[in-house]
Amino acid sequence: MYQKKILKVMTYNIHSGKNLKGEYTFPQMIDFIKEYDPDILALQEINNNKKRGYQIIKLYNEIKKNYYFGPQVKISNGYYGIAIYSSFPICQTQHIQLPSLKEKRGLIQTTLKINDKNIDVFNTHLGLDPEERKQQFFIIEKCIKNTKNSFILMGDFNTDNPQLDFSLFYDISEWNNQNNIPTIIKYHKKIDYILISKNISTKFYKVLPILLSDHYPVIAQIEL
């Protein structure tokens, strides 16, 4: 018999480990992540290169969770991109390049084994241009429709009006009517999302007013 499980999830655009003043705050970000200890963590704007630091490896060494890195932009001897960290085994991975005008954008997918059940976790960081995002959302929606598993879609959508078919998802921010709380500091808009398949329950959602990046971390608890 399948045992229900409550998980902590987080999405966080870490701005290459800097705050709005340009100060390097990645060590404090690591401390915060360790304190909250999410079971599933989606990060955007994380580096694995000499110029900005080997943040992927540094974080892994501190939290010891399985991870998958989707490199998007070549920097120095390495890359900058998106990542998923998981307390659970990662069975499959996929890195999908999205149509992009300037900075290369992508979607990563990991299939996690949780209590003998497969869960698909997606992480993305979308473009700044509305037409560009429209094409990107089309591909993301297609990927969601193709999965047979329960799923979680997280990331920085760079818009407060995602062009998605919300009959496919539940927006966790609607829990306790928190869907208008900003997630990016400077522009006071909600652009970071946690969307789940409708067979997953929401137990908790919060945007944390922590000033370590140009975005706030978004956390939630869900029940599978």
C-alpha cells in the first residue's frame, strides 16, 4: 500500500549568489538552504565555472543531495544555468533547450523515485520577451502533457501572467490566498512559481522575505 508523504520543496533564483547590492551572499544562501532542508530544490542562475564559482559542487558538498545541472550559458571554463537537488534517487533526466532570442533558456526534467512511485520534477528559467516566452510555455506545456507521472513544475517564469493552460496544474500560491505576493524584490511582482499536478495536495506555501538575492525564495509543503 502506498504511504502518503509530505515533502518540502523550494524554488529560488539565486542571482549567481549575489544580492541587489552586488555583494556575494552564496555562503549565506547555503546556510539558509541547509536550515530549511528542502526535499526537492529548484535553483536558477547557479554557476559552475571558475569566474563566478563552482556553486553546484559547493552546494552539493554542504547538503549531500542528488542533483542534476542544466548548463545554459558558457562562462569562462564552465557554465551558468539551472539545477534540481533531491533527497530522493534521480532515475531519469532530460535537458530541453527552449527557443531563445538572446540568453539561452532551458527546461530540465528529473524523474524521482519516492516511496516506489515516480514523480517528475521540472525546473525552468524563461526569457524576457513575451513572444519568446509564448513559445517556451508551449513546449513546457507539451512536456507536462506527455508525462504519465505526478509532477512539480518550478522556476522563474519572468512574468506575472504565465501563458499556460491552468486546467493542467494547481498553482500552490493559491493556498491561503497568497497568489499576489511578489517574488522578485525590485519589481514587486510574482514571477517565481511552484505548480503541481492536481493529484498532489498543498499543505503550506510561503514567500520568504530574505534579501540574499534579487528574488525571494519560495517554499512549500506538499503531500504525495
